[in-house]
Amino acid sequence: MSKNKKSTYFAVAVAMVFVMICTLSSIIGCKTTPAEEITTAVETEAETTVAETTAAATEVETVAGTTTVVERFDGITLNWLGLPEPHYTGFEKAIKKWEDATGGKVNYQKLNGWPELYEKALTSFQSKAGAFDLVTVSNGWFPTYAPFLRSINLSEWSTKYNVPNDFFMESLIKDATIGSKLIVLPYNSETYLVYYRQDYLEKYGVEIPKTMSDLLTVAQKCNDPDNGIYGWGGMAKTGIYPYWQYNYFLRAMGGNIFDESGKPAMTDNQIALDALKFMQELYKNADPACLNWDHFNLSDNVIAGKVAIVYTHSGWCHYNYCVAPPEDVAANVDYEDTKPIVPPQDKQYGNSIQSWNIGLPLDSKEENVAAALSLLYYCLGTPEAQETMLLDSTGYFSSLTAVTDAVKEKFPYMDVVANAQNVAVSEPYTPQYMQMTEDIGTELSKVFSGAQTAEEALVAIDKKLNADGVAVIPKE
Amino acid sequence: MIRSRAFTLLLMLPAVVFLIIIIIYPMFFSLGVSFIKWDSATIPEVLKFIGFGNYLKVLSDPDFSSILSKSLIFTISTVLLQLAFGIIIAIAINSQYVKHRNIFITIFLIPMAISPTVAGVIWRSLLESRNGLINVFLRNIGLPTPFWFANPNLALTSLILVDVWQWTSFTILLISAALLGVPKEPIEAASVDGASVFRVYWNIILPVIRPIIMIVILLRTMEAFKLFDLIYMLTGGGPGVSTYLLSFKIYKLGLNNFKMGEATALSYILNIIILIISSIYLRFFRKAIK
């Protein structure tokens, strides 16, 4: 080897080692802050109170129609990481009203859907970019997101803006309270309801189900594939969807994924097995195409008259059948055909709640916090705002005050939906919520596609959850 | 001499810096991440070095062997089918009986020009089980209507067919170009000596275009292993995990479950697999050149 070549190779090797050292040190070397210090830092920052945030107020005005005094926020632009319509539609008027009243501006970033939101918010938190002043949060993400969010003391917020303490739904406040602080403000709630086609129940001569076995009977009797009608609607698309549906049955039958110590306990769990086998029986009456269905496909198929009865998200089914049925069936939709009922719960254990909320990231600009809290009042803090949100975003609300007579006229059965949402209970509180839903959903979809038995799935779920360190943690 | 060497290095500097920023640094960064426990619940300040923990975890995942075998089945099937159809169509287009060769080439190139995401949307509606055009046609002529993407035994095959539809044109393009470079004299001499058409193709044309075939195999194998967009659009990995391939699993781990450590570890495993296969191909390729 010539001397020149040797020196070139040497230089390249030195450069590579240098890059490697720089890279590794940038990943590991700078992360030497002890965990306790981080926790303390997070807690200290999270102590920001509503009173402190109002110090920047420069001018006082009165909002027409209310006696609430608000500040001016001229020159402040709030960046809101959010979801598209119908979420945004619900806030659009309130944002405009806030901008007119306070002089502030809102830059609402509409992402395509919740997976994108989850990814973008977490990336933003972890990089401490401080890019957003408000972020839309699902309740399943609370344990993961909590260290990155400011804690808001609701009592102070309520006092300042004259919001009664019981303004928001009880279930939502319980869910979003961690320790003694409410970490987010809710704007939407969803639970799970049975939606049935009244016309099919009449056609096939069956009663509205009152128990789980009634539900199976309805699915079996209404199953008429030759006429394009399936008795049951499944959503077995791999991922979170089968988890959701399984969770309804597991909870309704009084079961749980975790034991009392918070560890996964699906193996040798008789209720978990019963719930899964019950679902397998229901799936025998489902369209085979439902192996690729998510909750959107499911509600579309109910509206289209292809499914007789389903157990699904209150929000989407309601949205579709009341407001925006798929174009191809819109002309034939009779809203009276599809009705929701509180699901038959053999043990009345309580239904699962899912909610959308708004949080204030820790890393956002300090001077924007007061403006963000003021914006939240305009979007969520009054019965008028809640009613507008419900009507415009077609079913999104977080206070029972929203369900007025005008709302009930436009959305039949909204009181059934609201009452069910008000008493629903939290999802498992685990920082690995997304991993848990994926692990369980994937194994369940294997069962429904015939790749494994129910017993094998439960063993596999336990194994995966344990390998991923999924556990329920104390909510404090 | 020294000045000219220094000048050469100076000219190379922007390219080298660019290369370091966009390739070398991210490569080492991701390699570093693959040795770290980093998931959605991790605050960046408390990342923990766990050695080969992520590699061991993804390799011991009960689904790993099934995902790897499905990736191999997908890759081998698509590459072989694309090659077979590509060679047959390229020979047909380049035969003396076909006029306006360029028109045919342009038509066959259309699938390749379509974005895989758009192709996914098109095929998803075409193969929809109830109202998809293909099933409507099959129903009208009295044939059974399969659940193309909802049947666990058929979903991978459907995915293979769509990928073959889209990328056979790549093979056609390259083989057509290679056929144009085949010298006419040996073919004419063989014909005069009474060799059959098959013997001419097998003994004269195929050896000449073999290097191009090797390149097609190499490129398509690498691409097939990395396939993501079509799976995302058509099946989402389902039903069950019947269309979960390695690249889709990486996406799920990294951008769905935010397990960055495991996702990068699996990415490096995928890279190693592609490297091994590529080096085997290249050995054959060199022999073919000789």
C-alpha cells in the first residue's frame, strides 16, 4: 500500500471515529442530568398558577353578553397543535371571538389525525422546541404527556372566569385530575354505546337487547348476508381498534386487563376469556370484510344499513348518522332507523371513557400562558361556547350544559349519549397506553382472522405487555 | 503537487461536509439510538444505555420470525414475478413484429410513474370486497368474489400482485434497453445455422443481458424489502398480522408506539439482511460480468 493511500485511510478512519464519538456523546453524554433533578424541574415549572399568568394584562375590556373581565393580548400569537374538522369547526367561532376581543392571534395547526398528533406532540415535547402553546391531548395519553404539561389549578381558573366547579362532566374532571391538579381542560367526551337499526329489529322480529345474551340473539337473528345485512359489526383492523371493542365487553362483564397491583393479568383470567369468546360468537355474524374495518368503517356500515347492531364509539356513530352520513347513503338515511342505547352490562361495572382535551405545554413561552388560559375560557368555559361547539363540531362537548333543547332537536338521543358519558370511567392509567392498545389489538386481530385461539391470544398478550413493561401506575 | 492536492481536497470539502451532515451523522446517531432505551414514556434527559437490549428484544419478539419469513416470501415472489413478466413483455415489445415500440414502452411505464400511495388508493377501491370494480365484474360473470385484503390467506398475495403491477415496468424498461444493445450478427449467424428461437434467446441474448438482469434483481430486492407505502395504504398490516413486513413493523415501533430504540435496532437488522443479500448478488454479478 502506498504512503499516500495509507495516510488517506488513516484520515478517513480518524474522521469516522470523531463523528462516532460526537454522535454518541450527543446522545448519551449530554443526558447526565439525574432523574430526580428532572422531576423536580418539571414539578417546579408545573406550579405556575393562573394568578401569576395574569400579570401581563395591559388593558381591560368587557365581553359583550357576559360580565367577565378579560385582558388584551395584542401582539401575541398562540400556536395550537390540534386536529382537523370536526374538532376545529367547534372552535372556529370561539377563536374568532377571542381574537376580536383580546387582539391576540391563534395559529391552529390541523393535523391529519390522532396518530400524527401523538407523534408530533411527543416529538415537540421531547425536543423542548417550545413550538406550541396549546396541544390537543387524548385522555389515554395523560400518563405519558403529564411530565410535559403545565398543571393548571382549576379552582383558580374557575374563579377567575366565573366557571362553576361542576361545569364540566364529572367523569372528565376525575379522569384529568392528577394528584390535586387538573392537567388539561376537556372539550369532548366519548363512551361506547350500542347502536341498533330499529327497522331491522322489527323486520327480523327481535326485541331491543337488555343483556349480553340478548345482544348475541339480535346479531344471530338479524344476520342475513344473502340480503346484504350482517347481524354484527366488528372492527378488527390490526392495531388499536380491536382493543377498543374488546375493552367494552371486558369492562361490561366486570373484567380487567390488570390485577390489583397494576400488573397485566390476562392469562388464567376467566372473564377475559369469556369476553373474547363472546366476541368470537358475535363475529360469526359479521361481514368478513370487517377484519380491515376501523371505527369509521363500522359506523359507515351501520348508516348504510349493512349492519344491524354494533357496540361502538358514541361520537363517531352519532356524528355519522345524525350529521354527515356517507354520500352514497345520505339520500336514504332515516335517522329514526338507528338508535343508541346504554349497552347491556350484565354487571353494570361501568363503561370506558375517551376524551379530547387541551393542555398547555411546559416548554411554551411563559408570556403566552395567560393568553392561552383566556382562549380556553372562550372555547370551553361558557354554556354558549359549549352549545356552539356541540352544534358546529357535531357532537363534541364537555359540559352537560351544552345539551339544550335546541341541541336535542338537532341531535336526537343526545341526552342518552351525554348521560352515558357523564358516568363513564377512566382507561387504564399507564404511560405505555399506546403500546398496550397495540399489543392487545394485534393479538386480538389474530384471533378474529383465525391465526390463533382465544387462549393463545391471552397468553401472548400477557407476555407482550410484560416484555414492554406495561403496568398501571399510581395517579399522582 | 501539494498545492494541487490541497485544491482537490478543498473542492471535495463541501460534498464531504454535506455527506457527513445528511448521511454519516444520522447513521451514527441512529446507531447510537439503537443502544438506548427510548420510548414514549421516556424523558430525553434520562435516556438509558442498554447495550444490545433493543436488538435482543426485537429478535426475541414471537412475531419476528413470521414477519421475516413474510418479508422473504414477499421479496422473492415480487422480484421473480416482475423479472419473468418484465423479460417476456420486453422481448415481445422488441420483437420485429411490433411496430411503434416507444408507444408500448410509454404505456407500460404508467404504473411506475404513479405514486405508490396513489396506486394504493386505486387498488384499494378496485379490490374492495363488496363494491370494488374487480369483484363486481367477477360477480357479474358468476365467479366467486374473494375478500382480497380481508382474507388472511389472500392479503399477502393481493399485496404481491399490486406491487408486481406497479414495478414490472421498471424491469421492462431496463431489459428493453439491454435488448437494444444485443449485437445482431451472432443472432443472424445462429438463425442461418438453424438454431430455434428459444436457443437464440437462451444461448445468445440471455448471456448478453445477464448483467442488467442482475442489476434489476438487486435493485428490486432492496426496494421490496423496504416496502411500506403500499402496505400502509392497502392493509395496514392486517388482517391480524398477515401483511406485517419488516419495514411496516419498523414504522409501527417507531412512529406508532414511539419505541425509537427498538425501531432503529430493527432498522439496522433490516439493513444487515439487505447487505448480506446484496453482497451475495454482487458476487454472482461479478461472475456474470466475467
